[in-house]
Amino acid sequence: MGALPGLTSLANAPNGLQIAQAPQNALAEYARVAQLKAQTAEEQQQTAGLQQAQQLQQRQMNDQDAFTKTISQFDPAKNTIADIPKMVTANGGSGEAAIKAQQGLVTQKQNLLKLSDDQFAQQQKQADLIQGVHDEVSQAPADRKNATYQAGLQRLAGSGVDVSKEPPDYPGDDVFAQHLAPIQLHSAIVNDAAKQRDADQNAAKARQENAVAAHQEIINKLSQNSKPGDFDSQIDSLLPPKNPQTAGPNNFTKVQVNAALNRGDVPGAQKFIDQAYQSQLELNKGIALATNPQVQQGKIAVAAAEGAARQNAINNPPVPGNPNLSGDAYIQTLPPALRDTVQAIGTGHMALNRLDYLLSRNPTILDAVTRAYPDFDSSKAQSYVNTYKDFTSGPTSKALNSGGTGLGHLKELLDLNTVASHIPNTPAWTAYQNKAATVSAELAKFYGDPTIPAIDAIKDTLTSTLPGNREAAIRTQAQSMGDKLDAYEQQWQNAAPSKEYQAPLPGISAKARQSRAELDPAYAARVNQQNGGAAAAHQVGDVITQNGHRYRATKVQNGKVLAADPL
């Protein structure tokens, strides 16, 4: 049988189910395409946001560099305060940065203008003293720079200048030279304010003299058959009609005076003039001091609000990079220059003086370091710089040095404690006494009381003549020193913001640690266990041998000997 017409095409046509599903498939395809478009748009938006954040960060870094360059280039012999905004833009800063610089200068000048004469004179004195100290140190011979620098710091502190952030020792020619430009800029601002103060005082004096002259002229002519309008010009001199502050009082005074004269009331007219005169004197005084409450209060409130908003923007800039990432992934989103800085800080390769400078200038770096290195404790970063200075060059460093030296001397004193050393005036006795005097002075420094009574009290215990007392005193002193050194070491370790910054306690040499181990069996056992040696579990009363000497354990914790007495 032949094929019926149209059979083939009918067989290939979609069935009813396919026809019913067609709209649903089309809708699903539309939804899939729309989802892809939305996802692409979101990714583009995120990329654009990241680019904007990076551009903002780069602009802020450029502005900071422009500020730094401008300050370093400022020369009062060539530049004025008014040149600062132009210099900022010339050094690559944005227009916003130039405006901020100008606003900052205006704020500093206004603050200086608000000071009393005595307070401003103190500011001038301090500015001159700072410049003088810098010149003295710069011109001092190389071998005298540190002494001159330290003497200068003392003079500045005595004059009320805050020198707490300055290093205690001369930081070197390159670092110290960087102080000159900021000092000169500060002096220029003070000098500019001084000129403005003089101009304001001269203007106030001129207004005062004009008011006195106008008042006197009115008084002189008031009784000479005066009529309304005769003193309008003098009132204008007393209360200028075009000045917004005096226009209202001017018109009011004219009305009162002319009304009195129209009645023939000369004493009344004089009363009104005197009131206007006294009012103008008070206004002049307020202008001279820049504290007129009628005019200045609103401006001060607005300026304070604007200043707070600007400062908040400076103190809380956006965190650089992609804040949704952390670790190495976050580091890769940072600009190259900032990336290197963050890695140097996070891995402990940043010089501490540079770290202190960066943290004070750009606090957001700490946020970036914390995101890049989650184990970095940003709350310890600033204090670690101070602790490091104290432990390496400050008062604590001196105590540690005395402690390390004292431990070595105590070990030498124990070796000198022979039978012959108990016999007065023998060479052994003399050697022991001399060493005891040296040790006593070192221990007194270590405990922070290097007075003669304190030294004598320590020496008395170390030079006892009773059998066994000397060795007991020596070992007890070593144990007491060890407790204090352990506290120092704990403070030193706690100060480190991460393990990358942890280092051995400075000032205590390997020789000092060995001396302590030979004098304190509990410390020796602890060190031995830390170094991987076998540590037996002990109880109070156990007899242990250390360095050829026998001891009885008097304090034990978790099987570790914490204190022992010699046998």
C-alpha cells in the first residue's frame, strides 16, 4: 500500500505532551538566561566596587605622599603659609587634599588667635626653643650630638613641650634632619598668627579711638542749642550703619536721641548716647578677643562640626583590599606598595622605628595586617614598640643587664666560698669580700633600690660567717632573681603581637642562664625538660643531685621541682 499523503510529516510532528511542555521549557530557558545576566551584572558591580575602593586607597596614598613632600619642601625663606595648598597639588595631591591642607592651616591659626596673650607668648617661646635645639644638635660635633640631643630634650620638656614620642637617644643625622621642615612650618604658622594678632589689636585700637572721639564730639556740642539730626553723622561714626553688627543699634540710637532732642531733653539724649557708646566699647572688646558671642558662637559650632566630620573621615578611612577575604588571598587584592608593607609587618621584618611611624600615620594598616595575618594581635602592635624600647634601651634594659651580670657574679661568689674565705684577712677572705661587695651593688640595681642601706643589707646576708649560711643566701638570691626574671620574660613574650616577633629575653646571656641553672636546681630541671631531657616526677622531700650538689625538694607542682634547699 502506498503512503497516504501527509503521513510522513504527521509522524514527525510534536505530540500533545511536547506541545504542552514547550511553554514551560521556554520559560525555564528564559529564567536561566536572566539568572546568568543577573550574576554577570553582580560580578561586574563587585569588580567596579573593588576598583573604586582601590582607586580611593591609591588617591589617599597619593595625598599622604603629597602632604609629606610639601612639608619636607617648605622653606620659610621662599614660601608662605598661603603656598601650602598649591604645593600639595604640585606634588600630586588632589584638590580635596589641598582644601584639607588649607582648612587645617586655618584651624591652627584660629586656635592660636583664641589664646590669651600669655598663652600665645608661651607658644612663641616654645617654637623658638624647638628651632634653637634643632640648630644646636645639627651643628654639634659628631661625638657630642647625643649629649646635645639629650640635653635639648630635657630643656624642651622643662618648657612644657611634649617629647614623650621622641627617641631617648640621638636617632642619627638622616632621621633628625627630617624634623627641620615641620619645625619651620610650625614656626611660620605661629609667626603668621602673631602678625594677625597685631593687626587685630591695631584695628581694635583704631575702633576704640574712633568711638572715643565721636562720643566726645557729641558731648561737646550737645548743650549748644542742639536739634534733631545734628548728631546723626557722629552716631554713624560711633555705630557704622553699613556694618551688620552695628546697623540696628545705629538706627535705634538715632531714634532715641532725636526724640529726646525734639522734646528739649538734653540729659535724656546724652543718656542714650552714653548707652550706645558703652555698647560699642563692649562690642570692640569682643571683636579684639575674637570671642563675641553674638557673631562667633554660631561659626565656632559649625566649624567644630565640620572639623569633627573631617577628622572622622581621616581617622576611619575604608580598609584597603577586598574585606571579604583573609590570609594570602586578601594580600593579593592589595596595591603592590601596600602589599609589601603589610607583609613586612606581618612577618616581623619591619624596623620598629618605621613601624611606629606608619602606625601613627595610617592606623588602617593594622586592619589590613590583621586580615592578612589572623594571628597578628593589632592591639599589641603600638605597645610592643614601647616595650621593645624599654627592654632594649630603657629602664628595664638596665635592670636586665644588672640581673644578668649579678647571676654571673653570684656563681663566682659561690666558687669563692671556701673554708679559707671564712678566715679574716686571708687572700681568700679578701677575694670573697670584694666579690660580695660587687654582687650586692648589682643586685640592688636589679631590684631598683641602689641605695647604701639596701646594698649593705644584701651584703650582710652574703658575708655571713656561720657555716652554710653563705651558700644558702647565694642560692636564695639566685632563686629570687629568677622569679623576677621569669616575670620579665612573661611580660616580654606577652607584648609580642605574634609569634613572628617573639625573641629571647634581651640582656640575659647564655652564660647568665648557665649560672642560674647551677645556682637554682628547680630552674635547671625546668630547662632540662624544655630541652627534651627526661624529667622524673618528684614529690616534696625527694633528694635530687644537680651539678655535684644534693638538694631536698621543698615545693613541687605536677612532678616538677619549683624550690629546693641544699643538704
